[in-house]
Amino acid sequence: MDKMISILAQELGQSEAHVANVVQLMDEGNTIPFIARYRKELHGAMDDTTLRTLADRLEYLRNLDKRRQEVKHSIENQGKLTEELSAAIDAAATLAEVEDLYLPYKPKRRTRATMAREKGLEPLAELLFAVGTDCPPPEETALDYIDPEKGVSTVEEALQGASDILAEAISDDAGVRKRLRSLFWSQGVLVSRKAKEDTPDSVYRLYYDFRTPVNRALGHQVLAINRGEREGFLKAAVELDSERAKVAVRQMVVPGRAAMAFVRAAADDAYERLIAPSMERETRNLLTEQADEGAIKMFGLNLKPLLMQPPVKGFVTMGLDPGYRNGCKVAVVDGTGKVLDTAVVYPTFSEKKKREAMDTLKALIEAHGVARIAIGNGTASRETEQMTAQLLKELPAGSVSYMVVSEAGASVYSASKLAAEEFPDYDVNLRSAVSIARRLQDPLAELVKIDPKAIGVGQYQHDMPQARLDETLKGVVEDCVNAVGVDVNTASAPLLTQVAGLNNTTAKNIVKYREENGPFTARKQILKVPKLGPKAFEQCAGFLRVPESESVLDHTGVHPESYAAAEQLLKLCGCTLSDVAAGNLSQLPERLAEYGEEKAAEACGVGLPTLRDVVKELLKPGRDPRDELPPPMLRTDVMEMKDLKPGMELTGTVRNVIDFGAFVDIGVHQDGLVHISQLNTPRRVKHPSEVLSVGDVVTVWVLEVDVPKKRISLTMRPPKG
């Protein structure tokens, strides 16, 4: 375990003491959000991303150690485990190295070498491989091993069997495989071509004649090639200069052997027949694993700012789910998300129907005081947006504004069991309109109801290892929910499920308890919820807000275990809980500075990180970290692609960040692409995520517009002059 702690500390750039504390906390059943927020003294203020990386690597290292023990046990049962081999297995840093060492002892299917051994040719192979110059040529040596009864009728058959045994032994050598693995990675070339000469034009045309060094292949290239190969458009391979590779294998051939030429030929056969295909598969698997990890990481990076988009709170909102044949579904919700009215209009059928649709929407706006409109970005979104912009011109200036929101996953949600339970009286299509309206009001609360994979914030999501993708995205959702905090009296069960320490059962029990007993009036009352014990309460309490509580601390992110410390801090600074509730703590930072932070922390019985967090919560009780972000862009008019001209300056919102750039919503329905080469940065960046995140509001200039292909090229570099 000490070795694992040392490795993790070195990889993460953290102290061994902090890493050991985190490992212990995790083993004790503490959740990552709880550790990140309420155990900072023990982990040196690692953020949730670092803690999840630590958890992933810890699991890998533990699996590696488990595999080491399994391999040693298997070899020991064969009576072949030496001290040197045991030490080599213990020193192996990766699963691949462990498997290389195990390969000679691993039970195999029946191979050519196996059959040669059955014919009694292993002594011949050992003799030919031995160092010495006094033995006769291989052909003479093989004469003693001709045995027709065993299936060896000729010298050639004996030598072929010996060669097969040597080739397999060379292929199984851990040192040879390690050298070849390094060579394939450093000097190999990833190549893709058309699957057939008559392969038609496709989205994979860039890869019909493609070459790149293996160690420089980009993740999106690897994933595209893999998909193109699966769909029958491409053939791919990893190429390596065979002579250079054979030289690395021939290092096993010691000069001075009488059978040196024979052994060299066996080494070449080992490379061509056994090692090269294995190394090519392994190299491509490694490329795919790295591409998958990069893509999954990008999913997480894109999902987090999408979930953390600032809510547009307190406004009556109209949700429009556009459509052609089935019309545009309409839902009006109040400031808390409660459905007030619904309708279906048909603005794309004819000018007459469009006018009727506008009149219906206008009547709903006036009847319910609608101030914001959310338009889904799917089918018929462009026409719906144009109609909305036209409608707003008929209303008092500035009274209503709209925003196009992603409707990814809305149809999945509307057809789900959860939506049916939430809106049993509404048609599936109307449920999606409600979801779209609520996405503008509170993106996080609405999007947690949807499988993160369906939200659409990356590429090749269906090609990813689904368990790993689920784990990563659920971790992001959990971190976002706990960073914001949850009102225990209004949160849905799906939202509560994402709170640290809660699960489906306890989340539903919280909802059931408040339905039967009324709103919670204190945090400690949560302990009365069935199946929610002290450990679960410890994990979840700090993330649950109770606005109806008489204690202002229950409205904050201060954990109940720190209530005494918070009250002591207020007393030291001459303040009270009433001052917190009234927002009269402007003098707190100054008084704390006069008293001394370290002295105050000691007096309160907490560490400095906890003290600072308590102060932050007391200054802004019930604060929402999303309120500190730039507000979303609301529009009152719409442009079309034909209106765009090169050089035009626009303001847009980043919708997706990918390996080669970012897609930006500039208000023309079709997102524009800012290629990585067009980012306005003083230095070259390896990935756009270094400078951009989903939800960023940016200034861009139009480079090129291709209306037929619906492509818009943008730049973030200001025009010269």
C-alpha cells in the first residue's frame, strides 16, 4: 500500500500524507463531493477532478497488484516461480508488463509449438539454441529426432518443429516484447485506406489515404478510423519497418552459435507470424484506449459548464418544441417550473397557420405574463425562431426575449417513466416542451433527469466504453449538483439522487416524507427519513438546503458538524446569527483579519480551509455559484446564414468544444466552427479546452460561409487594421 501511495503522490503532485488520507477516507465509504468540500484539511484542498483521478488510478493500481498475485500464484502452482521472476513481476509497472512475464507460463490453446513438443522436438530446439561451436550443423543434429511413429518423418519436419518451438519462445520473451512495444509506439505509422477501390465518397474521405506517426495520432483521428473500419469504408493498419523490427528481435541470437542462421530464421518467423500481429493489435488497442479516455474527458469538460449554466430564474417562461408534421408543441411554466398552460401550433404549414400560431402564442404571453421564451434547437427550429422574432416585434419593446436551447435528450426524457410519473396528464410531445422551458429556468435541475450520454456534448459517444463513460459523466453531474446545493423541500427525486450519500431509495423516501409530513423545517429532521442513517446524513447534510428552517445555518453550505465553529466565529467577531440572516456581515472579514485567521481557526477548533469556507457561506447564505457566471445570451431578433458576410463581427455562445476547435452559436441556427488555429491566444494550445468552455460568451468574426453545405467558418482573431 505504501508503494501505491508513493506512486499516486508522484503522479498527482501531492504529498504522500494527503494521498494516504484520501485513500483512507474513500475506504471508509466517504463520497468524493463530501471529501472535496468538508475534508480539505486532510487532502490539501484537492478539487473533485483530482480526487476522481486519484480514485481511478487507485483502482487501477489495486487491480494491478491483484493481477500480480494471481500470476505469481499460477506460476508457483506450476513449480516454476523463481525469486528473480517473482521480483520482476512485483516490479512490473503496468498490466501489459505483468502479462508479458506471464506469457511463457500461461496455458495456451494448441499451437504449432505445442504439437512440436508433443512430437518430442523440444530437446532439439534447446540444443540448437544453445551456445557453442562444437555441435554439428542443424541438419545433422536433427537426424537423431526423426521418429515416424511420432509424426516426424524427415529432417525438414524435425527442423520445422524445432523452429516453431523457438519462435514461440522468442515471442513469449518479456524483454523482446517490451522492445517491440516501444518500437511500434515510437516509430510505427498508423495507416488507413479505402476498404475497396470502388468505395464511394463518404464522411471518411479524409482517411482514404491517410498516414500519421502512431505517437502523434490524434484521438478524433483514431476514433474516426475505427468507426470507418467498422462501417466498411476503411482498412487500417500499423506499419513498421520490418527489418528494423527484426533487428530488435534478433538481439536474442547470440553470436557463436553453430545454428545461428537457423535461430535467426526462427526469430524472423517469430516476428512476422507471432509478434507483429500481436503488437499491431496491442498498439491499436492502446491508441483506442487513449482516444476513448480523451473523448470521455472531453465529454466531462463540456458537460460541466453546460450543467452549470446560469439559470434564468423567477420568470414565467414559454417552451417551444419545434416540429413540422406534428406541429410546434408549446408549454408555459411559472417561475418555479409549474405548468400553467399548453398548446400545439402549426407555423410551418402555411402563412395562414403561421398567423394563427402567432396569435395563439401572443394570447398565451399576455394571459400568463410570459417574459422569456426557450426554443428547442431541433427540427424546424429555424422557422420557429423566425416566427418568434417576428412575434416579438408586435409586443412592447424589451418585454419578452428568447433563447435557443439544446433539446438533446428532451425526447428521451419525455418518453421516460420519470416524465410519465411527473406529468401523467400530458402527451409525450408536450412534456418535451415543458422540459425545454425548464432548461432555460434551471438547466441543472432539468438536465439531471436525463441520461448524461443523451445530452450531446461530445463526439463518438456510442463508440466509447459505456460503463466508463457512464461513470465519468455521472461523476460530473454529482459534482455539479453538490457544488450548487439542493433545496430539500422542492428538489425532485432525480435531483436528490445526485446528492452525496443519497441513492434512489433514500431520495424517494425524502420526497415521500415531505409529502406526508409537510416541508422540512430543520436539517436534523432529515435523519427521520426511513433508511437514511447517520453515515448518509453526514455525507448529504451539507449539500441540502432547508430555506424553511429557523436556523440560518440550515440555509447555507456550512456542514452541521461545523455549526458550533460558525457560531464561535461570529461570537469572536462580535456578530450573531441574526446578522447572517439580515445580511449585516460586511464587517466580518475586517474583524476576522484583526483577530487573525489562524488564531480564529484554532479557537473554533477547525482548520484554515474550513474556516474560510464557513466565512464564505456566512457572507452569502444560500448563494448559488452559478450566479457569479456571465448570464446567458437572450435575443429579440434572428439572422440567417445568407445575412452573414466575411469580416462580420458577432457575439456567440460556445456550444461544444472538440479536439480540433469549438462550435459557436451566433444566432443563425447553424453553429459556426472556430478551428483551433483560429483561437486568439498568445501561445499555441494543444487543445481548445485550454482556453474555451461550453457556455462561454465570445466575440468572433466570420471567415467563410457555405450556405449549400450549411458550414460557417469563424475566427476569434480580430481583423488586421
